[in-house]
Amino acid sequence: MLTPQTTYVALLVVQALHLLHHRITRRHISFAEVIPAVVLCVPHFVVALPAWLFMGAHLTLIAIQIIGSLLIKKLSPEWSE
């Protein structure tokens, strides 16, 4: 079952893998990577918001990161040498 704790950890893992993917493919990061980092700085037990809001944000950002990884060559510029 989905909980804010499981979606938080899932977002943390997906974000780490996505940033590693940027490094391996030598592509720049964008604001799409900054937003999940900010969300990860606000754990569910610190701020009193509804669980559905946290889970919705986490799942949305996970989907964005996965789509970004699939389309990385189209969305992110290469590093200049």
C-alpha cells in the first residue's frame, strides 16, 4: 500500500538514479531536477499536510523524472568539452 513514507523513499531513489543518468550520459540538469530536491527537503513528518498531497507530489515527480530519463537526449543539452 502506498504511504507518504514509501513514496518519499521511491522519489529519493528515482531522483538519485536520474541524476546518475545525467552524469553517465553527460547531460546538463535543469529546474526539473531542482524541484524534487526541494520536495525531498520537506519530509512528511515535519510539515502537517494531508498524506494524499505528499503522495501525489511524490508520484508526479517520479513520473516526470522517468519521462525525463527516457527523453534525456531531446530535453537536456550535452556538456561542452
